[in-house]
Amino acid sequence: MRAVNAVTTSWPGLRVDRPTFGSVAEAELDAVHRYLLFLTGNRVVAEDLTGETFEKAFRLWRRFDPRRGTPRAWLCQIARGTALDYFRSEERRRRREERYARQQPDREEPTLGPGALESALARLSPSDREVVALRVLLELDGPTAARVLGISASACSTRLSRALKRLEEMMSDASD
């Protein structure tokens, strides 16, 4: 079945063959991707934006008029708009993060310098270090830490108690 354009049926002298979207997409995919790669400088972002561009183009394909320009120019116009939307949203995200960071009180991150505590922590088993990190460093409550570890709350509490006891013993051995 052929698509009928009211303008071309009314004025046969203005008839322009309209390519299919599939043929245009296949022919112009690399060019649009290269354009977006140049605009963004990031291959992953360019791939995402290329996908968005062709999705928008597919939805708008009925509006494409080959008498007004080439498919490549039309697609690059859509790609440019998509890239500008991306840059605007990234700028808004960056400003939100900066605003949030300014609202947070400055607090010192716990640092473990080279010393007895760091070496004692390094000697703990990975499961003991993990439970200490969740409960002490990240200050998660018992049930939440247990969910993260995939164990019961009582098992988490027992594991933390034993890990802290081992840590205390290692620290007292180091001070002797």
C-alpha cells in the first residue's frame, strides 16, 4: 500500500518521491552518531542520544518533507535538539548537586591512617570487615544491614559482636 500525500495528489508537478524511514535510518545512522559524538565528546552519551534521535524521528516521520531538505539535515536538526536537551538536563542536575552539597554541613570523613587500627581491620575476614563497615562506618541499623548482607538480624548482630571482639583483641595485642 502506498502512502498518499495530499499535496502531491493535488499538484502532480510538485511530486517528490518520499523515502521510507527504514532506508533513511540505515543510510544516516553513522552520520548522526558521528555528529552527536562530536557534540558530546562521549561515546556512550552519543549512542544514547542517537537512539533518542531516531526514536523521535520515527514518531515525527510523517512531518518530514523531502522538498524542504535532505533526510540527513532533518535528522541532524532533531539530533541537535536532543543534544541540547541533554546538556540542559545535565546542567540542571549539576546545579542541584552543588546546591545540595552547599546545604550539607562540612564534616570530616573518617580516615584510617597507617596504624594499628588499619592493620587490624585488614586482618579481619571480608565478612567481618563488611559487617563492621555497614554497622559502624555507614551507621546502618541492624535490620537494614542484615537485609544488605542477606542474613537474619540476629546473625548480623552476632557477626558484628564477634568482629568487634576480634578487632579489640588485635588492637590490645598491638598496644602490648
